[in-house]
Amino acid sequence: PPVIIVLPENTTLNMSQNALLQCQAVADPPNMTYVWQKGGENVHHIESLKSRVRIQVDGTLHISGLVPEDSGNYTCNPTNGLLTPPTAWAILTVMRT
């Protein structure tokens, strides 16, 4: 199963900034997919987020145009379909300017 080598870090940003939460893993075979969740729900299924999130090839979660409601606990799950995938999490805080 994958092993996370770069953990996401707690991040505080201002409204309208872009967030980058890193999460890098290595695995063999290396055919990994990264799933990011906010509060236990896939970020691509959250109405207020899905048009503004992008998961980069290296696992980094990119959120554009932050709003205060984006604050919360974000969890990264790299998986290659083998065994139980590891998880790592970070808290994103969005400040009102």
C-alpha cells in the first residue's frame, strides 16, 4: 500500500487566496489515486467546493478563491487498491479580511 512521505500541514490563509495542501505518497505499483475529503466527504461532491478544487498529479489539493466556509479538516487518502490506504489530515483556516 502507499506510504505518505509529504504530510499536509495546517494552513491559515485569507479570503480569496488559493490554498495548496500537499500530500505525497510512494507505492509499488505506483498507480495511485489521491482522494481528498473535507469532514469525511469527497471534495468533488461538495457543492460549494467542486468547481474550485483540483487534485494535482503529485496529490496536492488546490482550492482557488477561498471563502470562510472552506475552513475545516481536510483528509488525504492515497490509494493503489491494495490493503488499507493511509490517511493524513490538516486543518485549513480561512480568515475574513
